[in-house]
Amino acid sequence: MNGTGTDGLQAALAEGQDRLRALLPGLTDELLRAPSALPGWSRGHVLTHIEGVGLALARQARYALRGTLIDVYDGGRPARDAAIEAGHRRSAPQLRSALADALDEVEASWAAVGPDDWDRPVRYRDGALLDAGRAWWRELEIHTVDARLGRTSADWSLPLCTYLVDYLAPRVPAGYQVAFTATDTGWSAVRGSGREIEVRGRICDIAAWLAGRVPEAPLEGGPLPQLADWP
């Protein structure tokens, strides 16, 4: 998969969902209450968010296949935030069960998408079903790492990293021209215009930095600018 097309997206989603499932049996109440990689959020917050956003994007797929548009979240962002606040307090057995059930529903929804369905319109960003599928890929892989259950950004696949770098490159702030070089793959690109900065490192670390996460290994070059908002 080249990170930009539809070939292999379903397989990548299935693999990510299976990896997350494999991390759930060892969850305890103590682990759920411990901090995640996201400021102010416990592991329970992150896993509850994965559950909610997975179901929300999966229903974009289900309704798109029916030719129907539906909001990502019933009640919008306030309802989404309220669900996370309520859900993260569940016991470990309750959260494990709910997340496992959600992953089953999510997997079935995306598995039903055919090769000719990816251009179907969805309410998510008023885009196409492919946009929703890619969004779930990002949410699943990045937040699985945020949950601090053993998987790190160094474990991200090359297709995911190349996709994330391309998708998040617009976060290079105005007034900067960043020359990226992935020391492990040979990939390079220049983004933005203005003050010239070089950023060198493994592609997974470049992707982690652009995603607003701390790279597993330090990046060379810089000094690194403050990134703009997510696209």
C-alpha cells in the first residue's frame, strides 16, 4: 500500500484492530487509571475515545453503502466529549468488553466496503468514504500508541508513516521551509517556504513529530518550529 490509495487499506485496518485486541486481555483497573501519552487523559480516556471514534467512523461506512449521509457523532463534539468522560470510569472488564464489541462492529463495517465504494459521499468533512477510512486508520494507530500498552511509534508500518508524513506536512507553519530526510528509507521532501530548516531522522520519528508526539529517537536539524493545527 502506498499510503494514498485504497489498495490494502482494509488489510491495514484489520491488522491494527487485531493488534489492539491483543493488548486488551492484560488491562486492569490500575492500568486504566494510569496516565496515557496525552496530557490530562488516562489510558481509559484514550481507549474510550478509540471505541467511540471507531464506531462513529464505522457508521459513516454503513450509511454510505446505503446511500445515506449521517453525522459523525449524534450531538456533535459535546456528545463525543461527554461519552469519553463517562466511559473512561468503567471497570477494566467493562471497558475491555465494550471495546472488543466495538472492534467487532467496526471490522464488519469496513469489511463490507467494496472496491467501487470508496468514492461514496459521507458527512465526515463532507468528503468521501476513503477519507473516513483513512481517518480511522490514523485514529486507530496513533491512539493505540497513546494508550501506552506496549506499542510505540517505532512500530508503525512504512505505509502508515509515509501516509502520515504526507497528510500532516501542512502542519509546517507559515514562514518556514522544512527539508525532510528519512535516514532509514532515503525519502526526502521539502514543505513550506521561508526560513530554511532541515529535519533528519527515521521516517517513524518524523511522522511522530508531525503528529504532535515525542519521537522515539531524537530528530536532527532544527530547531524545530511550533507546528500549526492538524489539517
